[in-house]
Amino acid sequence: IAQFDVTTGTWSNKFQAELSAVESNGVILDVVLNRSSNFDKMYVVGTFDTMTSTSQVQFCSVGAWNGQVFEKLGEGLCPRGNGPLSITRIQTVTIGSDGDLFVGGNFESRVWDGGHFVSIYYVARFHTSTSSWTPLSNGLIKFRQAAQEPRVNALAWDSSNDILYIGGNFDAIDNKAISNGLAIWSKDSNLTSFSTSGVYLDSSESSGGTILCMQYEIISQSLFVSGNFGRIGGIDCKNVAVWQKYTNKWMCLHNETKAILTVTAMTLSNQILYLTGWAAETSDWPGRNWMSP
């Protein structure tokens, strides 16, 4: 974790938390800043176990950074057993309207809810008022084919309607088919399918695509998504699109001359969408040849 001082134009790693994983360095995959508290607090997720290689405090891939101290969130989301989900990989994090934290990824955990142990898969909610973790109510994201492992790659929060948008690689809630790679959650409707068809690699819709990034724009009530797909919501579109809530329709944002093959990050600022990633061969980005994977 490094800090940039805009007044001096310098970087600093003072008070840096040296995150560590078993037999390797820790990896940070996403951060989000909470400005609603008395002090700014940055939530950090990824793949890491401890703050230093000698620490016995187990963070289980999620923590909070206030600029000086790295804090544990509840008892964390520690993995269960030695199977494919024995390492907690938290890919994405967002903050709800009440300050609660939502995280998604490829993980399985087990937490105490005050009366018994409950299992958490792929998406979790941290209640700041009680400092406790719970699964999303009523439903489990899955693949209908048991051989495939679901993954949640992106979360976005609609603060005007208190809705959590979920994107990734999955096609079912419990055993019921849903829009491929897209789901929504709210306190009223719980975990449900998205309102349109999902993402696919091509127009045949025989192979599912993947959502990698999401951003929700509150003024226009629009959900921006990127990922690995050739079709979304029933329209042909490569990798970048926007859904408008009022019309319940998708619009493709792909541009051959400015195409990004794989979007690695997405953010919104003042109603402008910013993307980073690998430039496609069809684009006219400077240096596209050496940028290609």
C-alpha cells in the first residue's frame, strides 16, 4: 500500500502494511474508500493472510487501512478445508448506503451468526454496526454444471435504490437458471436474476462470457460493465457496454479504433468513464503492438 500526497506530489509507503500470504507476498486486488466516517478509511481486498510475515493476526484477504493502522474486519473470511477454495481470493469490494461492506470473489468461509455457524460462498456482507460477516440473504450463486467453479469479479452499488449489482462467471442461483454472469441483490427482493439476458462469447449464446468490471452511475441510472464477451442482453457487443435502468436496454460502447481487448480496471468521475487494459490489435492506440498480451 502506497500513499500519494497531492500537495507535495510525492509517493510514500510510511506506515505501510507489508501484506503476506502463505509462502508468498500478499496481493491487493481492489480498494474502496469510505468517506462517511469521522476519518477516511480504505478497505483493501485481495489474497493475503497477515500484515507481516511474522504476524499471527489472520486477516483472510480483507482489511481496513486508515493511513497508519491496518485493521481486521470482524473475524475475517477465513477459508475452509483443503479443497479448491482453501485460499480466500477476494476480487472486488464496494460500500452500501449504510456503510456496510460487500465483497465478492472465489472463496468459501464459515462464520458464527450468534446462534450457529453459517457458510458463505463467493459474496459476503460485513455489517459495520455489529462488526460481523453474513452471506447474502436467500440464495447461492452457482454453476449448473458442477465441474465449474463460480467466481464473482465485480460489484456495484446503486445508492438511490439500495441495489447491489453482481457480475462474474456463473449461471444459476441455487439450481435455478439466471442471466449468465449477472445478478442483483436487495433487502426487498434478495438475490435474483438480472432483468435482461446475460453475457455470452458470441451470438450463438452457447458459451457463457464473463463480467470483469462494473460501475454504477447514479444520475443517469446506468450500469457500465466490461469483461470477456461478444454478446450481452441480446445484442452483439465486444467487451464493454452500458445498461440503462429506465429503458432496461443495453447499449454497446465498443469502438474498433479505440478497442481494449481486456479491461483491467474501470472508474467513473464526473459522469466520465475511464478504462484501462490491453489494447486490441484493431485499435489505433500508440504502442498497441507492445501492449498486446
